[in-house]
Amino acid sequence: MLVLAFETSCDETSAAVIRNGGVLSSVVSSQIGLHAEYGGVVPELAAREHLRNLIPITNAALAKAGVRASDLDGFAATQGPGLPSALMVGFRAAQSMAFVLRKPFLGINHHEAHLYSPWIVGDPPAADFGSFEPNVSLIVSGGHTMLIHVVSELQHRLLGSTLDDAAGECFDKVGKLMGLPYPAGPEIDRLSANGNPNAFDFPRPLIHDANDDFSFSGLKTSFRYFIRDNPDLLNSPQTIRDLCASVQSAIVETLVAKTMRAARRLNVRCVTASGGVTCNRSLRARLASATQRENLRLRLAPGGLCTDNAAMIGILAERKWLKGAPAQPGDDVLPSWQLIA
């Protein structure tokens, strides 16, 4: 199949062309600069920027792939979750193109697309479902943190998720308290490289609980009170690096510990991770060390596919069609994935 996919769930406008599991083109326009002065994504501004960018981004993706709209066999778009006004832009655009060209359309759940992005490998990227195996998957981003048991291809169940703040949200809010630019996660990662992760002892919420849920609001609150009571620490560049490393260590240790515990309990031989926070170098390194110690295989989403992108949307849509999923009118922006009991 030749599929055009859109991703507009938050602050990236993306279009990608997929053929037979291969990514012919993937174009992403980020809005980080637009939202930075507000310290977070403004939904109305995000939707307006998607409207402004979608046509040129689509034309660029088609041109890079060397195809025309009339060549396409199907269309896909992120259906949710995400910012409703932002989602609507890409979703309705793909749906309208499918209607005009009389081609099938499929809405894709954003989380599910992340779930299968570790199986996209190579340069140029292509799906590697031939080596697929059951796994425990960590999806971790600015808005979501969850563990999922992938029993077989396209069959998965939610094990646990965050009870409050997501890991990426915690990174950003802690960074804001230190005066770091938005988004703070990449900056904390950079500063941590020259910091001492044992300099300060911050809590690891729920790390010893037997469940698979996460909670990062307590860590964020602990850091807020610590900085309130010790404001002079922010006057030292080295201390800021130590604070970054210590907070990062608390978040990463919690993510890795709970992921590995779930993998052991479910007796899987493979662990995967995806989502924007998976770009964090410490998380990638500690997952690699933990899985190596227990002789488990580790698959991480490629750096360019960790953050929101249309390539993972198109790859999953094509796979679903090949597995017999019907086209849909897509009248509602609702989650479309199925969790097995």
C-alpha cells in the first residue's frame, strides 16, 4: 500500500508517506519556539499553526516521496488522545482527502503508534515486524507514562499508567522551577551529563509498590519545597547541574525499576520503550544496562521517531489494513485501540 499519514495531536505538524512498511518520507514541523514564551503548549495557537503548516508539510512529504496524491491507496491520521482542536486539523484533513479520492481512511491511537515505533528500524526507516515478539513496553512522554503488555502483534493490555503527572511533565515543571527554558527535559538531560546524580536525594514515588502505576507529582512537590527552602542553590551553575542529575536519576530509576519488575513478572524476553522522554540519554543507558543484566532484548524507538511523528501513524495504519482492519468513516475523535482483558 501507499499511505499518507498525518500527526497533529499536540505541537508538531507532521506528514509521512509509507509504502510496504517503509518510510518514503517523514516531514515534521515543530512549534517549540512558538510556545516557549508561555512555558507550555497553548492549544489554540497549536491548532492555528497546524492549519498554517499542514498543506506545505503535506506537499513536502509527497514531493520527497516522489508521489502524487492520486497515487495514494489510503490515508491515516492520529485520532487521539491529544489536544482536541489540534487533533481535528490532521484528522479531518486526512478524512476529507480520503473522501474526495475515494480511498480508505483509518484513525490511529497516538499511544498505540508509539507502542510499535520501536519496531521501525534502519535508514531509511522501515518496519521490522518479522522479528516481533511479546514484550513489556514503556511509553513515556510529556503527557503520558504507561506500561503495556504486548501479548502479540496488535494485541496488548494496559498494565499501569501515571496517577497524576507524567514523567515528561515532571521534567518540564522541575526545569521551570530552576529557570530553565521550555521544554526543560532536553536541557536537564544536557546539564545532567556534568552533574552528580547522588548530590541530592529526591523521592522515587511508588518505586517499591507492587502495582505498575507511576506518580511524579510528589517528586515535583518535593523539589518545589526544596528550592523554596534553599534558593541560594540556584546561584551556582554546578549545583544546578547536580540538581538536574539528581532529579533525572530519581525519574529514570523509577521508570526502569517498574518496567523491569513487570517484565520479570510476565516472563517476557523483550522490553521496548518509546515516546519523547525516551530521547533521554540516561534512560536509554539504564534500560540497556538493566536488560543486559537480565539477558533481555531491548528495543528503543529511534531518536527521530521518539517524539510525535506521522511515520509511526502510517506504519501502524498500513499494518492494520494488512491484518484486515476495515476502513472507517471516522466521525468521532475517539481512541481506537483495543485492550485485551
